[in-house]
Amino acid sequence: MTFLKLVGHAWEAYRRNFRLLAFFSIPFLIAFPLALLLPNFTALSAIFLRFGSISKDLSASEAVLVVAVLLVSVLLFSFALAAINLVIRTQRALQRMTHQDIEKVEHHTLTLFLLFLSVFLVTLAVNLLMYDFGMHTTIGALVGFLAALAVIFAPQAVVIEDAGLRHAVLYSWRVVVHKLPHFILFLVLAGVLFMLVTGVFLALEPTIPYARYLALIVNSVFIVPFLEVLKTQIYLSKYTIL
């Protein structure tokens, strides 16, 4: 199946399930702004942790607040991804969402939470190590990129295959390798969409206060859910019967 057909399937699934997808995207609206409380910066409407801003002499209350905000953000993010993928899985397989499926969201959310948290901690440890030894930040960025590749299709593996932590990473890597052309085009499309939305709102910032944060909202409610639907379509394309 060509990438354009997958985009068509994704758009149709997104359009038909827009209300549910928008509802389940609400945690993004909480998770992303909540993460702004961390020592970070925003770029292209994404949030990046400013590793150099994490001081070793944080007070106990500040450290607890940072950890709590991080955990809640990752948990909400995991729940939104699990719910969105469940909606698209049932729609693509011509099934109805059952009560048992809804109950599994909790299990899938926990699996994704542990997976994303593990990846974050590994990336954080590597970047802090690079920072302490004065090494070039490119190494940390490369580690972060490889870690992202390992989990980019993890939500699909967890929800569709009911995979555990190890198998979710394995299945994600397999999709990246076996569907490499689709994956590259996905990255290009995602980059174009994010830059387009951000560029429009940055151009409006002189007349609309906090336009960059409006871009974050648009990306959270519309762009991220659509891209997640497209990822699900790419993942499901390995099942030719679908």
C-alpha cells in the first residue's frame, strides 16, 4: 500500500472519529502545558528539557515538584496515545469498542508509561553525562533519536499486539526497518505540519498575544492525533488482510 493511500485511510479514520479523538486528546492539553513547569524551552511548539538548567542543589520541594510534574505529564500522554490507538484499531478492524477494550486502556497506559519513562531516564542520564564531561551535545541528541526510534511505534504495538515492554520496542524497530520509506515520509509530513502550524502562529504573534502557545494547542488537539492515526495505519499495513 502506498503512503498516499495510508494518508487517505488516516484522514478518513480521523474524520469519522474526530469527536472521540478530540476527546481523548484533552490529556495532551494538560500534559504539554504542565510540562512547561519543568526547566525547559519550547521550539516548533514542542517541549524540550533544558538539561543545563537542572541544578544539583535543588531543594527537596523543588525536586519533588519537578518529578511529580514529569510523572503526571508522561502518564497523561500515555493514556491519550493508548485511547487514540484503541479507537483506530477497532474502527480499522470493523469492530465495535467493547467494555473489555476500554478496561484494557488502563493496562496499556501503564505499559506505555513505564516504557516512555524508561526511555526518558536513559536519555536524561546520557545527556547529563555528556554535559558533565563537556562532550559534544550531538552524542546526546543521537542517543535521544535512537531511543525515539525504539518507541515511536510502541503505542501501536502495545494496543494492537498487546505487547509488553520488550516486545513493544522490538515491534517498533521492525516497523521502522520494514516500513522505512513510509517512516521517512511520515517524518517529513510531521515536520512540515508542525513547521506550518508554528510558522502561521508565529507570524500572528505581533497581533495575537501568546500565539506560540496557541500553536501548541492546535498541534496537541489536531496535528498530534492525526499523526498518531497515521502511525496506526502504517503499523496495520503489515497486515494485508486489513
